Amino acid sequence: QVQLVESGGGSVQAGGSLRLSCAASGSIFRLNEMAWYRQAPGKQRELVATITNGGSTNYADSVKGRFAISRDNAKNTVYLQMNSLKPEDTAVYYCKAEAVDSRWRSLEVWGQGTLVTVSS
């Protein structure tokens, strides 16, 4: 059993910053690639950023240069630093983990989401 819980969402004015956190807990043997997704009202969920176990990152073109994904393996936590926020960044943000649990099972685990609202 592995769970992910996001936090750090809220309301901010355009140009502001937020940092999202996603903490993993449960029967974790190893966390591999982790990612952040987002889903705006009326739109499909889209990939925002990924980070491998070794720290290699990739970003969607729409957030490159403004967002930064990082991880703290000792805390089983992944972060998303969001700067220069725009109204079009408004969405529910979800974290996802590729994990191996204590029974050596490969899992794909999603968090419950945290809402980010950016006003103009």
C-alpha cells in the first residue's frame, strides 16, 4: 500500500509563486520516476514535469523556465516550484509516482490533487 498526498495549493495573483509538495507513504521499497500533472476546468489532464530517480528532469514547453521539479529521497517527497504564474496555470495539480512496494510489486500511484488558482 502506497499513498501520495499533495499540499501547497492555493490562490495567487499573476506573477506570484507557489511551491507544491507531494509526500509518499506506506509500504515503499523504492520510488522511481515521479511527475506532476495538471487538469484545468473542461480540459484533459496534461503532463507538467518529470524527474527520474537520478534527478534528470523534463518540462512541458508551457512551463519551461518558470517551474522547477525536485525531490528529497530521504523524505520520499517531490516538489514543484512555480514562479511567474499566469492565469492559464489555474488547474488541479496531481503528483504521480512509479513505485515498487515492499512485496516487490510495480505500482503507478496518483495523489488526490491540489487546486491552484491564479488571478489576473
